[in-house]
Amino acid sequence: MRLPARSALSSRANVLALAYAAATAGSVGVFGFSLLSVGIPAAILLALFADGIARPGSSLFYPTVTHGPRTGQRVALSFDDGPDPQVTPAVLDALSQYGARATFFTIGRLLEAHPQVAQRLLAEHHELGNHSWQHSRWQNFFGVRRQLLEIERGAQAVATLAGTEQQPLYRPPIGLKSPPLGRAARRLQLTLVAWSLHSRDSQCDDPHRIARRVLRKIRPGDIVLMHDGHDRPGHHRPACAPALQLILQGLRERQLRCVTVSELLGSGQPNAGIPVQPATARARGDPELLGANRGFYDPLWRDARLITPERFNTWPLVRSLLDRSPRRLEVAPGLRPRLPIAGTQFVDISAPALARLRERGGRATQGNITALPFPDGAFDLVCALDIVEHVDDDDGALSELSRVAAPGAALLLSVPLHPAQWTAFDDFVGHRRRYEPQRLRSKLAEHGFVVDQSAVYGMQPKSSRLLDLGMWHLVHRRERAMWWYNHVFMPLGVRFQKKLALVPGLIDDDKVAEIILVCRKAGAAATPQPASRP
């Protein structure tokens, strides 16, 4: 989006004033000087100015963003007037559950008053926008100087918490604009953001009515306005979080992905907000990974049975590696561990899966692949099946696997191949990518891994119609579909799975949808030491 130049003629308001003068002169020239010939252009001008002030999406006084590209399957949820410690945490819980990112246009004084909520926003990679310092309902009548003070103090509250001086996106209180605001925004080179769909949650306390309105009207590219806070002390928005749960479920069913406003507008957008994350974080927490995968796997594991490693076709391979691998780690095993439960350290994001592993005597810790809670070189065998494809930052994930693997350690890794074979199931379970074999080999080498062997892997049905049928039931009959998967299809799949046919190197066949890799960490093997308990 091009910000306006300082030239007077580049201002839409000045252009409109010139148009009014020309229209008035023409009217007087045709009809003569009269109240009617002067009054009609004046009335039109006043109506346009009123529209520029009162309509949030108007760009009369300053260019204003209302929506993103209408192509694709992305929308942006935005929340105003927070943070509120009574409401915002529940909003963040819902966003995390569904793997959604959002933009929070925060009131500066509330941001400073509730730093613990702000820190969670930072940690979960949502976007912070500026909604002024105090959210005065009279701000639209402020002059340029007071507009600047309100905007800059609100921006400073955001910058202090985010550790950056970058100018955040700005949304004026109530969405109102004025010529003084336009001049202040031009001086600060702001990106003003309004919305294309108002949830009306500030006028309604019924979550179902709010959700119905949004889901009835939403389309790709929309910026949705909701409220997680209130500008008046002692007032709250209790309907926000329950309505959001219903909205997110509806968006998932329509395969609409929630991103931040800056992501929706694209990397070319100037002043594209602050990608808020802790400056000290070693690796990304990847909230989309946590949300999308918890949303799918927590219900899956909650009522599932743990299947022991000996029942999988990977067991002969694993057993051949055990004698020289006393220190073992498995990442994201769920209730389908491939390494022996006794003596193996497990890491997973799913609380139900961890609880069941502990019941069987496993050492299980909650965490994710981009920030493993173990020292460098701690393990001789690392297993990470069906996980790297879920992570936005797969280089960060592979870097962590390499870091905790000792020199000469074995890595068991499975990945889906070929972007051309992407299906709706990939979207549903939270996959971020499929790999081209040559790029995968290069990426592994960049992180110190050499591919020794590989084999065709996975139990995804070959029939696209069967896959579509399964997807329909997962979306529309989720509980029943999960029961059938856990009690019928998974046991049958385990019983009839084919033996792994390992071949040297990496399989490069466009008919193979998924493979398992046996990799080796470069360097000489170290003397085995017991793995540290986190």
C-alpha cells in the first residue's frame, strides 16, 4: 500500500475541496447565483466529509486498509480494546486450540496495566497493533498535536513490550477519522487498518448470534472486528471467547485459515505490524503447530489405546539399533511409540498422550520439536516420525534434532513427499508442506545428517474417494469418525501393515507419498552416557 505524499494535491481531502469549488463554479455558471446552486454542491461535500469521518473504511482523509486479497483461503481476526485479564486469556486459548493467529489492537494504558497477558500474546506469536493510549471517545475531535501524543504513546507501550521500535499497525478508536488524524498519520507514516466485517459483539451478548453473523457473511480476505476488552473500567466482553470458539470451528469446516492482518496483507505491506515474539526465545513456539495438532490429536488420543512398539513394522529396524543406542529420545509419539517405552525419553504436545505414556512407565515431558528441553549431544537414537512436516520452521526443528543428537547418532524420520500430492487431509491435520526428495536430502545435509536408508512408509489410503469420505466424517461427524479410527481402522492397519523394505539412500519416486528415513549424525560416536532427565 502506497502511503500518501506530503503534496497538498495528493491529499484526497484537498482534491475533494478542489472538486467542490469546480462544481460550485459550474453550478453558478449554469443556474446563476442562488441558494440552490451553491447549496447542492455544499450538501454533497458535507455528506462526503461525514462519510469520511464516520465510515471506518473510508480513505478520504488517509488511505485505510479494510481487507486483504480475495483470492486464497485466508482471513484475519482482529480484537480491539484489550487486553482484559478476564477475557483475553480465554480468547488466546481458543486461538491456540485451532492453530489460529490474530491481531490485537491494544489500548496502551491497558497493555501497561496487564503485562502478564501481553507476555502471553508475545509468546504465542500474535500481532500487536496500536489502538491509541487511552481510547478517548472524543479523540476524533483532537487536533494534530494531541492525535500525535495519543498515537505515539500507544505505540511506545507496544514497542516496550515487543522490544522493537517498528511502527505498529494503527486502528483509531471507534474507527473514526478526521483531517487532524490524517495529518498525524501522514507525519508518522502509519498503516491504518479498519475492517470489512464487524461481528457486532459490542452490541450483542449472545455468542451464537455473533457467530452466526460472522459465518454468514465471511469470505476470503476479510478482516473481522471483535472485542476482547472494553475502554470503560469494570466493563467486560464475556461473549467474545464463546463466540470465537464457534467462529473458529465454522472457519475450519470451510477450510479458511486465520492469519494476522500483516500476513493477510502480504510482506510488501509497509509498516506491517510487529511480529510479536520474545526476544530471548531460542526457537519458535509455533502456536499454529500447537493449536492445529492439539485440535486434531488431543481428541484422537483421549479415547485411544496405546499400541506398543513391537506391533509396528518399524520394530525390526528399531530393534537393530538398540544395542548401540542406550540414550534414546522420541519426539511426538502420541500413543503410537516406536521406541521401547522403558528407558526412552518422550516429548509431546498432547497432555492425554503424555499421561498414558507415564502410566506405562515412560519418561514423558511436554514440549515441542522446535525447543527440546535437553542438553546438546544427549542421545544416541532420536525418533521423530510424522512431525517435521507440521512445523512452520522445519529448519529450526531439524536444528534442534541435530543439537540433541550425539555425533554418530541415528535419526529415524518420516516425511510426506511431493507437493503435487497435497490433499485436504494435509490441511486438516496441520501439515505445512510436502518435500521434494532432492530438497529434503539437501536440507538434512545442512543440519549434519546423512541419509543411510529409506523405505516406503505410512498407512494413508490410496483411494482418493475413500480419503474424501474419511475427511467428510472427520469434519461433520468428528466423534464417530475418531471412534472408528481408534477401534477399527487403526487396529486393522497395524495388523495388515507391510514390512519395511529398506533400500540404500533416499527413495526418489513420484508415486511414493511418504517415506521413513534412517539418517546418521555426522561425526564419530561418543562414549554413551545416561540421558539427563529434564
